[in-house]
Amino acid sequence: MFVKWMMGLAPGWVTAVPGLSRAAQLKALGNGVVPQQAAGAVRLLLERAHRT
């Protein structure tokens, strides 16, 4: 699925969940957090916290 690839998620992260429709998969991905963006935000906050 293109959305999963764009978010950098592992194969099957959402698509391998039994009984989850395509619409539900897309909704879950749309409500998800991009792991790389979350890691960047945490890194930035930790750097700022250590400067004070």
C-alpha cells in the first residue's frame, strides 16, 4: 500500500491485520504518526531540554 510505504512502515504493518477492511486500513494510516517525524520531534525536544 502506497500510504504505508510513504510513512516508512514495515510491510504488513496494517495490511496483515486479519479482518481489517481497506477503508479501515486507510483510516488507521491516516490517523497514524509517521515514525520518522515523531523521532525527529522527540530529538528536538530533548536537545532543547538539555540546553536549559
